[in-house]
Amino acid sequence: MLNICGCLVRTHPDHTEAVINAINATQGGEVHAHKDARIVVTVEDTPSCLASDQIMALHQIPGVLAVTLTYHHFEALEDEDAPQTLS
Amino acid sequence: MTLETSRRSFLKATAAAATASAAGISLPVGAQAAAPGADIRWDKAVCRFCGTGCSVLVGVKDGRVVATQGDPEAPVNRGLNCIKGYFLSKIMYGQDRLTTPLLRKTNGVYDKEGEFTPVSWDEAFDVMAAKWKEAIAKKGPTSVGMFGSGQWTIWEGYAAAKLMKAGFRSNNIDPNARHCMASAVAGFIRTFGIDEPMGCYDDLEHADTFVLWGSNMAEMHPILWSRLTDTRLTKPGAEVHVLSTFEHRSFELADNGMVFVPQRTDPPLAHPISPRAISPARCATTFPASWPAPRGRSIPA
């Protein structure tokens, strides 16, 4: 299953660098860009941690003021059965 | 690069591009190529997990919801969703979701004391129709009624009212609008003189000072909180005061964070405000000498 989220993280201006380092140090998180204490992050499922749990964990990084989800994509891989669709 | 790896990188680039665009941030050259998937059909919907009113774009591929994103055109959420939005699409495909009508049965026959058993829609409607006809024949139209949802659409409400009033000739239909909001509206009118929750989202950009009195916006209303955060961090002189019975995440942005001491914080704060909010003539303007001095545990920003 591909499960990928685009998140916008707002930080205290003094802590942006530390927050970027903390996010890059996580397994499923990746920083793509940042500007004015706002960071563009993608988060995806890892074998040990779901994206939703990682997003909740982002809130706990010191200096993080707000985390919002902008984009969420999930789809079954070609060799997996798609979950049942409601008709 | 395997197919899966390339699909993953493409989706990550898409997610990053949508996020950067909502935030007005430019991505490094090369990362901008990805646009939301051309193989996905996008429609509009509203998030119903709280009352804020965020607009959501829903992406469908082969008859399945595969993506959601905050609607960049929406004046409320401006391209953002909160963590609750994560479950908007997932919740439709949960394994334990109810997908068929259930009827209480014993030995294959309807029984009010029986166990819930999956049945077809035809059977569900047949049993419902039989029971309603039986009740109306015995006791007349006042013997049937319908509770409506606060989340049904205008069209659903219209159809339900027609069914009950024109069809069954019964006034026994009550939606959430009456159960819940009627009392709230009466309270709002009496207290504030306006029949709906007061305030305007645009104030989040126009105001200079924010007082969160007992509200934990950071966790309860993350989208409005993100707008407040933007204002506090970009507007010179903007202040945030957070008043609460315990220290929570909203305190991280507080210029003045106060944790209530029972009986010593609320009354001294409310007292000077009430003459302005109500009427100076109808309120004491001096603080009773017998009251304890205002006190709160101040938490520095």
C-alpha cells in the first residue's frame, strides 16, 4: 500500500532548523522546502509506523506550533488486492 | 527504478507540490514537474468531522477514492486540512464498516428481541413498510415518526418532510436542527442578540490580540489555529493570550499563558470585562474588596 501525506508544519521562528533536522531524522518523514518558519514535509507509512502516527508525533517536536495536512494519497500496489469498493 | 519506486517518488512530489502551493512556498527546480495525477478525477466535498467547514477535494480513480487534499480555493481552510482529514477517505474502506442493513431476527424471522442479522435492502424495506402500515392502521399517523440527521442535505430533508407530512400526514418529524440548534439559537439570541455563533473567520487575519479562554485551538480546531499562528508570526504587535485550567499545546504560541487557580483567576478576569460586554449601568464597576486578589500561574512564552 502506498500511503503518502503532504504536510505543512509551522514552527517557532527560532526553532525551524532544529525541527527540520528532527523531521529528517525520522524514518518516514522528509523535508522538501521551507520558508518563513513553515516547512513542506511528506510523510509515508514505514514498516513500523503508520503515517497517521507520524503526523501525530510531528506535533510533539519542540518548536512545532501547528501541523496541517494538505494532500493525502493512498492506493494499493499492483500486486495487492484493492480493498473492497462500496457500490 | 522499479515501477513502485517511481510511483512512490511521483506521489511524494505531488504531495510536496500541493503542500508548497497551499503555503505559497516555491519548491527547488526539478521538484515542480509533478502536478496532481492526471489519472485522477477530482470532485469537491466538505469535511464533516467538525463544524469548521473545511472544503476538501476528493480524488477518485477506478471508482475508488485514492486521494484527498484541502481545497486551495476555499476561504475557510485555504488548501489545508487537519489530521482528521486523513481519515476522510480511509474511513470509507474500513473492514468493520456497516455495509448492509441489519434486522433483529430469531430463527430467520423478524423479532424485536432477536439478534441483528444482515438482510437485503428489499427485505429491510418490506419489513419497515409492513410495520409502518400496521401502526398507521391501528393508531393513525401520530403513531409513526422520523428523527432526521443534522448532516443530511437540503434535498434529503425536503424529501423526508414530504414523505412524513404529505405522505403519512404526520407532523412527527424532527431534525437535529430542532433538537440541538433550536436551543442554541434561543440562547445565542438572548445572550448575544444574534442567532448564530458569533465571530468571523476573517478576524483571524484582521485582529491584533487573541484571547483563548478555555479553548485549546491548537488541538481542537487546527485549521483556524494555523491561521491564527500565521497572524501571530507575521503581524507586528500581534499577541496571543492563552487561559486554561491546564497547560496544553496552544501555550507554545502564547505571549501570555495563564493556568487558572480555582476561584482566583476567572472572576477577577471576567469582572472588568462584563461592564463593557453588557452595560456599565447594570454592572458593578469596582471589584469587591472581599474577593481574593487575582492570581494565575503565569507560563512564560
